[in-house]
Amino acid sequence: MAMLPSWQDKTFEGKKLGGKIRAALWLEAEVGEGNIFTKAQLRQAFPDEAQIDRRVRDLRDHGWRIDISRDDPRLKQEEQRYVSKGAEVWIPGQAKTAKHKNSLTEAQRRKVWQDDNFLCRTCGVGVGESYDDGGIELSKLNVARREVLMADGSAEFQYVTECKRCGTRSSERQADLGEVLATIKALAPLERKVLAGWIEADRRTLSPLEKLWGVYRTLPAESRAAVKQAVADDGN
């Protein structure tokens, strides 16, 4: 087994070791698969690397699995778990950019927008529209990559339309297609029919009952009590 370069060295055999490679070596040498580390420990190990958090995230593009609290509820907000190693990025040729990171052409970008009806698939805002917060900012659409867990357990990266505002909040967002498909199978026929209508229209239309519930929730306590009584009376 070849000896690994030291994560503390910035060069190895005359070649520069970047932050991503050194972070990978640190995980291997100091943390170990299955173990937890914190952002504070990471930054303490790399005080001169301003973007070391991002370099660790970049390792996911090469098959490294590093869970955060969103992936594993047992983890605290500041904790991460080094689950498994991916490509050995310290070996020449292994640290090249992953295929899904390649730049899109303008034609490819426009096709993603067209497929998504020129809507941010996170918040639903359309291109050039204003947000509902009363501000003057108009939306700008980008193309983001989204990791999708497939029904067979594999993972792949797919492109999705996202506005600039949502893009700043969607770090490492992941979609579980397998779970979605399993939930659909469990739907009652009527629920499946309603869902099919929403999918066809690419928007959710509220039923009269859902609108009534929305109004009910805004009522003061005394009025809610009167509605509750009316519903109970009609049910008898």
C-alpha cells in the first residue's frame, strides 16, 4: 500500500497540494471513516485556507460521502460525519472536475428553463417577477445541479431551474426520488387523481375545502369556536 502524502504538506513530490486534496488527506489521517468532526476542528487544522469548508463540500463531487445534520438527524448543527471515501484525489488525474460540474452551453441552459416552465422549482417565482415580500428585487433564474437519490439506491446529479435568491440557500440540497415514488404508490385513487391534476397544470390549485381551512385559521378564538360548533351541529 502506497504511503499517503501528509495533509500538513502543501507540496508532494514537487507538486502543489490544494485545499481539497489536503482536506481529503486530513479526513483519512485524522478523522477516519464513520467518525464525526466539527467545523471548528476543520478550521483549526487549516487556518490559512479561507474556503476549507467549501473544499470539503467539493469532495462530494468525487464520490466522498460526508453527512451533515440534514442528512443525519443525530448530528448537531456544527458537526459532520465522514462516512466513506470516494476518489483518491491526491493521485494525479483523480481530482479532475466531475462530469456534472462541466459548464452548460447556452442552449442547454435554455432547455432546462423551458423544461421547468421558466419557474424557480424551489419557490415558484417566474423569470423577472417580484417576490411576495414587498421588495423591489426582481427574480433572476439560474440553473442549479441537484443530487437525486434514485429508486435503485444510486445517486445522480440533475439540472433544475432555481432563482438566485433560492440558490444562496440551497447548499447541498438533495432530492429523494425513490421516497417520492414510494409515497405515490401508497396514495388513495382520489389523492392520486388530485395530484395528477396538479402535475398536469404544474401548479397546485386549492380546493374550496382547503380555502375554507385557510380562512378558518385566521379567525379569532371566539369565531373559531362558532365554526367548530357549526361543523359539529351539521354532523349530527
